[in-house]
Amino acid sequence: MFLLVVSLLFAGCAEPPPPLIKISRPCLGTVVEITVADKDKPRQFIYHALEQAFAEIARIENLLSRFKSGSDISRINTDAGKRRTEVSPETITLIEESIFFSRISGGAFDITVHPLLEIWGFDGMHPAEIPSEQQLKLAQEEVDYRNIEINKEEHTVSCAHREMSLDLGGIAKGYAVDRAIAVLREEGIRNALVNAGGDIYALGRRDDDNKWLIGIQHPRQRDRMLSVIELEDRAVATSGDYQRYIEIDNQQYGHIINPRTGIPCTVLPCSITVFAPDCATADALATAIFVLGPDQGLGLIDPIEDVEAIAAGFEQGKLNILLSRGLKGKIGINRE
Ligand code: AMP
Ligand code: MG
């Protein structure tokens, strides 16, 4: 877990903090932890809401994971280059949102990147190895979000080529967090934290006096934090090179691929954290900035209202931190 939720216990406080009710479960390829801080509600009420939120996350996974046979995304991939696939309006909306992030990032974020993930061995089906130039060229020809066709009247999605395939790994976890929060709200919960392996939404507050506190993991020191941030009704997501990687000839390659070069982003940056009003946006932009690099990436989000980012790069043994305009001078950073 690379973002840790920090419980603050103020020594000397007269009142102990109210109890938090928390459930963790493995899903979305990580461990999802949901914490509720509504102290005025009966426990049963809270446990019921938590079950509904986890059921919603399972529904999203069954709809959007390319690993689940029968999901909208697996059916689109099976039908690629052959026929249009009828999918739910929700899937179409998220694919459209993904295409929006592709457009604004000049193609750095691209949900058609899967053929490249495959040839590098990120899917576990192929050996992890440096692909040949020919393999790279062939896979790159299949990667282009502009070859996704959407028909909203018929509720269909299709990929122009047979070898194309979609992977929502860069945005779906954030979306699942947003959906879990929506369900908690519908169930009457006002204060909760959903953490899907570092894709987080903080609803309301931890208690009357304190916002939720989120610790952002130091990208090179497992037991240290880069920063601790207060959040209320806001999302945060981190993309880091230490999260998932393959090793070829003693060199680590992270799971985010630059669609333009076809190569995993191995140089800078090492972790990108994005704050946004919703978690799907934070998730997609963290992946996009990771590909673009800190300078260009922060340039992308500076004009976007209510979105901020921390870019941590590791250069010649030293951590180099860049902050978006709205964070400068406002947060403490451990620069060691
Ligand atoms: P995240 O953990 O949100 O940074 O997303 C990383 C995941 O997104 C990877 O495991 C891939 O499934 C997928 N991915 C990799 N490269 C890209 C890219 N350039 N654009 C969109 N998704 C990507
Ligand atoms: Mg992402």
C-alpha cells in the first residue's frame, strides 16, 4: 500500500477520537479499504452501507475489467476488428472520459496501450523481455485511441483493428472509488474514506475537528512519507514506478508505457500524485503526467481548475520534487 491513511491521535486531547468502522477486502487487483466515521449512526446501518459499497465495486470490476470474461471490456476486445459490441451506457461514458484524457494529454494517456503491455510481458502471459523492433512496430500500430468507435444511439463500441484491445487500468480504479462513494452517500453516510491501493476519496471529515489525513508514500523509502495532506470531499491518486514492474536483465520497468515510444517510462518521474474533485480524474491524470514527465505534465494540469499535483523524480540519487501552482508553499514535503 503506497498511500497510508494516517490516524492522528493528539496526545493530551480531553476526548478520545470517535471510533472508525473499517473493512478491507481484496478487489480491483489490490486491497480496498473503506472507513466510515459517522459516529451518530448505528453500527448495523454503517455495516449495511459498507456492504452496498463493496457490492458496487464488484459490479464495476465485473463491468470494466479485461480480466473478467463477459465484462464489457473483454467483449469489446474479443470483437475487435470484427463487429460492434453492445455495452452499458456507463462503459461508454467512461471510455469517452478516457478519450477526453487522451486528447488533452496529446495521447500520453491511451486505453488502447494493451498490445504494448503484452509484448513487454506485463500481462504475465508472455515472458518479460525487451521486444524486438519489429514487435514494437507492430504493437504500436495497434495503439491509438482515435481507432475506438462509439455509437451512442446503438450503445456500441468497436475497435477498428483485430489486434487492438482496451485496458482501463489507468482510470477504472479511480472510477470504482467514485462509485463506492456515491453509494455510501445514497446510503446516508456523510464521512468516509475509500482507499483502493492509493486511489482515494475522502468524503466529509474524520471527525468534527479534523479533515482526513492522507500520507503519501516516499517513492524510494518504503517506511517514510513524502507528505501528509488534509483532505475533505476530494480525491487523490498516485502513479508510481515502484507499484508494479517487471525486471529484465536486472533493470526494472514500470507498468506505465509511453504510447509514443512503445517503451515503459523508466527514467523520470518516479511518482506522480494528483488531487482532483473526483477519483477517476485524479487516476487518469496521474498516469498521463507520469508519461509526460513533470514539466510537461504539470503544464497540462496548471490551467485545470481544482486539480493539483506533486511530481517526485529521482535524479542521481537525489529526490527532485515539483509542485503544481496551487500547492506551492501550501504543503510540507520531506525532500530527503
Ligand atoms: P495507474 O496505476 O493508474 O498509473 O495505471 C497504470 C495502468 O494503466 C497499467 O497497469 C496499465 O494497465 C495502464 N496503462 C499503462 N500505460 C498507460 C497509458 N500510457 N495510458 C493509459 N493507461 C496505461
Ligand atoms: Mg491512473
